[in-house]
Amino acid sequence: MSPHQPSPRRSVFSRASFPEYQRVLAILRTETVGGALLLFATVAALVWANSPWASGYFALRDIKLGYEPWHLELSVGHWASDGLLAVFFFIAGLELKREFVSGELRNPAKAVVPVAAAVGGVALPAIIYVLFNLGSGAETLKGWAIPTATDIAFALAVLAVINTHLPAALRTFLLTLAVVDDLIAIGIIAFFYSTGLEPLMLLAALVPLALFTFLVQKRIRSWYLLLPLAAATWAFVHASGIHATVAGVLLGFAVPVLSAGKKGEPENGLAESFEHRLRPFSAGVAVPVFAFFSAGVALGGAEGLASAFSDPVAVGIVAALVVGKTVGIFGTTFVLTKSTRASLDSSLSWIDVAGLALLAGVGFTVSLLIAELSFGASAHNDHAKVAILAGSLTAALLAAVVLRARNRHYRLVELEEQRDDDGDGVPDVFAAPEERR
């Protein structure tokens, strides 16, 4: 290319390779089922917590189990948030590393838009929340990070419910954006919500973590070796004052993504093998159980809801999820495509991006976790839970309106994409241009 010629514009939301397309669809199927279970667990918790038998729900959640000298005498609810969610964050760590090593984020030109959109979708909600709580004291400002997270399982469950045929490229963007969102959330939890740091315990955690890393780098997958080391790493990190879910991320980062080419090793590497085995447990058990013990809040009828929404914490969360997420993601994407060489793919419209940005306002799992870390057992925590549910539901309904309006168009496009005229098992849209002539 001549130095005087302008470089070609990069297409945003362009089609991925066929293997990447298949991988994303497999993840989406698991997360969609997980989202449905998550929704069921949330409804069950809310019904029980507001029934005549509510005392049984709270008694079950608050049962203490464990061994205190190791800081492990925790309530059932805390075992769900600190223990089971570590599996969720382990999967997040695997997915993050995979995306940066061999996925969409390995190419800076492709990564810049979803990364910037994720940052915009974190920064603006935090700013909006702070603006609503500036005059309410330092206590309420602790929750600034609550509305910054997107719950990919819930978002995909919404897509399944409204039966949209959202283009795969747009779904890939949503997944990539959620992965970066998770990375930012992990950093926020580690740096802003760690208390009473115990350096000796943190140093002790490095020993089992190093052994775990050594074994997985040698492609050793024996559960009776890896599981005790992972549990020990989690226990030491928990005792160190850093939130225990960070241990799951560190363990995920330790697993190699690429295959070493050894005999008997899976073709796609150890990370994909672990992810394939553990993602169903994470999406189908760990996250729904956490939701069941975290989402139960006594609403107190109309009077209780009025009390909740008189709290600037709740108002700030709803505004941040519905407005902040949408404007942050859509606005960042729009500005980048207008000010750089990036451009929206010709097969999509800006209304599609708007629907996706609205859908990103569905925040749940990490939002509930940060609410607990911010407010503990105070009334603000209950109000935050109500707001997370209300904001997520509002964002989901608005996204459904926008995306349902595009449903017929998506369905026709999908039928065209599934054509395989040459019968080679690969849809024709993934063939090279000269092969499609």
C-alpha cells in the first residue's frame, strides 16, 4: 500500500472464523441454560423470602459451617459467595486468558472497540451512581462499583426468552465485552474491596499456586493433585483479606491455553478442557446457588419498595444500569467508529448496537457480590438488591423491545447464513470470497 493511500477501514462486529463461531455458540448455549436456572433461583429466593415461611430462608442462609482458626467458619450464604463463586471466577480467568492468547482480544485492531466499550460501560455507571450519592455521605459512596458489571448468563437468558436471532458477530461482541467487564470487576474487587490485608497469608498462597501452575504447565490434569492445591490457594487468599474469588482468577490464569503438541494432549489445550468440564457446573450450579442465597430480600410490599427507592443507593443503581451502561457502551462504540478507521459492519444497524448496550445493563451476579462487600448486612444492602433486580429487569425489557423489532430481519439473515450449497459442512458465508463465486 502506498504511504499516501489511507488505510482501509476496519469493520466492527465483523464475522469471526468458523472455529471461533462454533466456540462462541457452545459458550452461549451453556450460559443461556445457566441464565434460565439463575432466573429460577432468583424467583425462588424472592418468593421464599417474602412468604409466611421467610424465617426458614434466612435461617438456612445464616447457618455457620467450617473451622474458625482458618477464618473458614462461614455462613451458608458466604460459602456460596466466597466459595462457589470462585469456580465462576476460575472460568472467567480461563476465558480471559484464552481471549488474550488465541481469541478476539489477541488482535489489537479487533480488541480496541470491545475493550473501550467495556471501559465506557464501567466508567459512566460508576459516575452516575456517585452523582446520585454525593450528598448522602461516605457510607453510600462505597457502592460505586455495584452497577458496573454485566451478567452474561442473565443477558443471554433474555435473548433466549425473546427468541431473537441476533447475529453471531453481535453475540461475540457481547461475550467479549462481558469478558473485559469481568476483568475490570476482578480488579475492582481485588483493589477496592479487600480489607485487613495479611501479607503472610498472601505469601503462603503463592506456594500452592506455584505448585498448581507447575503441574498444569506440565499438562498434568490429575484432579487429586490439582484440586487440593486449588483449595489451599483459595483458603490462604481468603485468610489474607483479599476476596477469595480472586484466587479463582489466579488459578485460571495459570492454566495454559495452547497445546504443547504432546502425545495424548487435547488438541485445543488444557484451558479449553477445564472450561468444557467446569462451565456447566459454574453456570448450572455455582451461580444459581449463589443467586438463591443472595437475591432473597424481604420487599415489605409497596411500603417497603417505597422505602427502598427513597434511598439514593437504589436510585443511583437503577439509573446507572439502565442509562449509564447503555450510553457508556453505545456512546464509546459510536465515537470510536466515527473518529478512527473502524466502521460498523454493513450487515448491522446502530439500532442493533443500542439493543446490545441496553442488554448489557442486566447486572446481577457480580453486582450482588459487590453490594454485599460494600454494605454488609445493612439496609443499604437490601435496597441495593432491590435496585439491582429492578434495574436489570428494566434494561432487559427495553432491550427486548428493541431486539424484538429486529427479530424478523435477524431470522432471514440467519437462514441465509446456514446455507451450505457445496455440502462441505461449513456454511458458505465462512468460505473465502473466491470460493463463494
